[in-house]
Amino acid sequence: MKKLSPQAQVSHHDVVIVGSGFSGLGMGVYLKKAGRNDFVILEKAGDIGGTWRDNHYPGAACDVPSHMYSFSFEQNPNWSRFYSGQAEILAYMKGIAAKYDLMPHVRVNSELLESRWDEVQGVWHLKTGDGNQYTARVVVSGIGGLSRPALPKVKGLDSFKGTTFHSAQWNHDYDLTGKRVAVIGTGASAIQFVPQIAERVSKLVLLQRTPPWLVPKPDGMIHDSVKQLFKYIPVSQRLFRSSIYWQAEGFALGFINPKLMTVIEKLARWHLSNQVKDPVLRAKLTPNYTIGCKRVLFSNNYYPALARENVEVVAAGAQEIRAHSVVDAEGNEHEVDAIIFATGFDVHDPLGPLHIYDREGIEVRQRRGGLSAYLGTTLKGLPNLFMLLGPNTALGHNSIIFMIESQIKYAIQCLDEMDRKEVSVMEVKPAAQDAYNDKIQEELKRMVWSEGGCKSWYLDEDGKNVTIWPGFTWRYWMKTRRPNFRNFTFGQRPSA
Ligand code: NAP
């Protein structure tokens, strides 16, 4: 690293990574493995960990098995259970940061606010919230789509006099014991914490706008003998990981051909009738759209929690919040002491306060056609920028870390290619990006997220799916395994 000018306090690095979640840490490790040590990781918060640092609500866990929800280069034989909890996942991430000596590269409390391509110098100019400035030849965004909590669009949001918080900003200082609590939302987060708090509260009102499809979670503690086996015969863990991967890929068959989802739907219906005996409650909890259209959820304790006497499932969304109550979409008022928003994330503006300006000085949000990318990773008009978990790389069925690693390896090969060609700038050709997006949008039109009769965060306001990868992840791996460099233009840094 070299300081450009002592007055300006601008530090230059070859690579600046944004975010220290799985994407940012993984990128850091692969850069180090490639002998590229001139990089920093800008982290907006005071510590590393991304979504696994922020989501510490009671019962927070991953619904993808841990042996698959982990890096291929850092297999952990010691996972305590098949679906590990937040603390264990965060500890795994911190272990990686320590093992690969990433912390000296991390700049905490450094939220990136502006990123501007300098056509003359061939570098990115970056400004962070702490007043620091950076320049970088390459920027890798590891921001992810689930970092900015979203509140429901309801009247009177600020008028509540009790306690409110979002599931991703859990207030552990507020004791829920004996309180009347409204939970708004029934997605992947709510189904994990509702069973944990239902026993403690005096009354829980669950405002459910759309019931999720739910299947049993094949979870459990892992016996020490299995951990020993994985530790001393690592190939056994690799085989186990592969078996999880291929089982999950089976789900993608149903995404591609929604008719095949009937098998999973039967399992979900059985699960519901097995765990909920009251026909009125069961009717409220039965979805009316094709399974898979929204994320399929895994839980063994959600339905039993809803069957408790102190839990009321309101089959209507929240439409208004008043000083001491929540009013549902049918006009019924529910008096509560606290409201917990389990209303997800602002996925359609993942950049939040960050403004990225392309080579023509246009802010990316203002560009025609919105945010799109080639292979969800590189963007026309934005040279030397790699976006991890960019548009159409999210998953509903397998480990997102598989996608992240595919993208990181792709980006590293791009850096290597620039070195090989002895150039310092590369950019995806607009025609390649457009053709790629036309093709996947065509595929997505026939898939369960568009055909399944539901509205999910996967679709934008126009019904376009800009978040999810269409189908099998091995297809994504095939496409990113060897970059097609004919789809890029390469150039020398003008001032070099
Ligand atoms: P989400 O899936 O976006 O769910 C938001 C919930 O809020 C939905 O049930 C939505 O209802 C509801 N909602 C919004 N406005 C409402 C209103 N006015 N009244 C009533 N309900 C309202 O959010 P999330 O549960 O936080 O999950 C987000 C994503 O995080 C997941 O899809 C997943 O990718 C990830 N996640 C993963 C795990 C894991 O274990 N791997 C765990 C948690 C989260 P509608 O369905 O009607 O829109």
C-alpha cells in the first residue's frame, strides 16, 4: 500500500473489497492464495461477519446444511449439528479471518458511500463514511442483498409508543417475558425466532400476509464419532458434502418444471396436518401457490409454536400501526407492548447509500434497464468492478457459498488474465451482457418464481426476476469455470 498524498489521506490499493461477510472474506483468502496481498476490506460495521454478525435473533441458524454452507477450501469437521446456529457460523468466519491473517486488511466502521471510475487514471476513487478516501485498480463488491433491513409499508410506522425492532437488529436488552408481542412477517427469519419467543411472551399475534410452505428439517447434533471420521478421513466429509449438494440440486428440477414440485408439496401438506390438528388453524397456514415460488422453509418447531394457546395467527397483513396496537388488513386492532418486524430486506436497492458512477459519470441506478450484470459479476460501463452475489445469483435451494466461490475464482482468473496480457483494465462488452441477460430472463419466465402464483422478493415491481439464478448451480459453475475473455475489452491504464 502506498499513500498518494499525506494531505489528501488517500490510500491506494490494487484491490478494495467491500464487505466482510462470506463474499468479502472469501475474496480476501483467494487473493492471498494468489499472492496478491495489496488489498483492503472495507466494512461498514465495527466487526466482520456480514449477515451472520447482524442476524443474532433467538434461534438464528442456517437452513442449508453446514457441511455445504461452508467454503470448499475450509472444511470444518467439527460442526456441532447438521444445521448450525448463527454463533457457530460466525465463529467459523472469524476462524477463517484469523487463519488467513485477513484482519490487518480489514477497515471497520468504513462504509463505502461513493465509488467513481476515473477514466484518465484508470482507477476507482472511493469515499467512505469515516471520511477516508481510497483509490483502487479493482473493486470487488461483497455487499450482498440481505444487508439492509426493510420495514413494512404501513401507515403510522412511527406512531407506536412501545418497543419495536427488526429481526436483523434484535434488541436483546428488551425482555419479552410476559409481554404482548406482534410479529409482522412469516418468512425464513420469523419461522426461526417465533418458536423461541412463543413460550416467554404472554401473547403473540402473528400477522401473516402469505403462509409459507414448510417441510421438516432433518437436523440434529452430530455424534463425536462422525466428527472424528471427518477429521481423520477428510474424503468422507467431501463425500458427505457432495451428497448434500446433489440432493439440493434435485430441488432445482422442480423450479424448472413446477409440476414436479407436487412431491415436495405432499411432504409439506403431510407436515402441516401432522403438526397442526386444528382445522381452522391448518386452513390459515395452507398456502395457495405452487411450492417453491417463495423460499421453501424448513422447521420442526414452527407449527407446534403456532398451535399454542397464547399464539394467535392472523391471516392478514399489517396495514396500520397505532400508539399501542397493530391494525390488520381486515381492520381488526391488536393491542401489544412490542412489535417485531420480520419483514425481510431491501433487496431491490442492495447498494443502499452507496453511489457507483460508471465511466460516463452516470450513477448506476440512473442507467437504463436498471442493475444487471454479466454472469451476475461484471457490469458494462464499470471496468475492473466485480460484484459478488450480483443480479441473478441468489438461490432458493442450495448453498450460496458455492455461488460466491464460483464468482471469486472467476474474478481471480480475470485479474490473472490482465497480468498475462500486461494490461490493467478490463470491461465486459455491452453486447455480451445484454445477450446473457436476455437468455436468462427468457429461461426464468417459465420457472416456478414466475409461474407459481405468488409474489416474492425475487421479483421486482414489474415482475422481472432480477435476483435468482435459474436452476442448477452446476450450470453456473460451468459458465464461470473458465471466463470467456472474448466477451471483454482490455486496455492499458492511461497513466501507466
Ligand atoms: P422475507 O422472506 O422477505 O419475509 C418477509 C415477510 O414479511 C414475508 O412473510 C412478508 O409477507 C412479510 N410482510 C411484509 N410486509 C408485511 C405486512 N405489511 N404485513 C404482514 N407481513 C408482511 O424476509 P426474511 O424472513 O428475513 O428472509 C429474507 C431472506 O433471508 C430469505 O429469503 C433467505 O434468503 C434469507 N434467510 C436465510 C435464512 C437461512 O436459514 N439460510 C434464515 C433467514 C433468512 P409476504 O410473503 O406476503 O410478502
